[in-house]
Amino acid sequence: MSATTATTVYATAVARYFEAWNATDPAARAQAVAAAWTEDGSYTDPLAEVRGAEQLAALIEGAQQQFPGFEFRQTGTVDGHHDTARFSWELVSVADGSAPVAGSDVITLAEDGRIRSVLGFLDRVPA
């Protein structure tokens, strides 16, 4: 795989990831999760450890309920090699642009470019 192809694969995976985290309609969220993660895909951070589409969608819905009117946005660029990529993000208020939560994630990709696993790190959290 060329470096350009790899960069595109990583960027596409991360774009799908954010589509899933920002999908507020349950049907759209389920579709976005299926597009972003493998069937047995996982997500682990200091506050959660889930596997599979139903648990992933429920985790995302919970975050949206905790932070209504916020959306996840990538900060910086995606960096990757082999089947692994890392990127940073913020949880941003649509109303005023404040970003009380920020983090960095490391994803492992399956052969089809979907996410097999996410290891999340919280860099900034509200008091």
C-alpha cells in the first residue's frame, strides 16, 4: 500500500468514526456505527469498555445525552502506519464553540478499512 493510499484509508476511517459519534438519529447512528466498525468492533477508554454495534451505539447515545448540543470534531491530522492510526478530537458546543472535553484515540483497522478497535485517552475533562 502506498503512503497516499494508507493516508486515505486512515482519513476515511476517522471520518466514518466522527459520523457515528455525531449521528443523533438512532437509525442513522446504527448505520454509521456499522459503516465505521467491524461487527465485533470495540471501544475502550477510561470510562467505558464496549464491543459490538448495539453497545457502541448505546455508548454514543449516552455521550450525546450527557452533552446535548455538542459535536465531536477532529483536531490536527491523522497519523498512521500499518493497520493503526491515531488522532485527536474535541467535544465542541455548537452554540458557543467551547470544548470542555478533548482526547486522543488510537484505532486499529480491519482489512476492509473499518475499525476493529479504539483505545481512547481523555486529555481534558470538566471538573
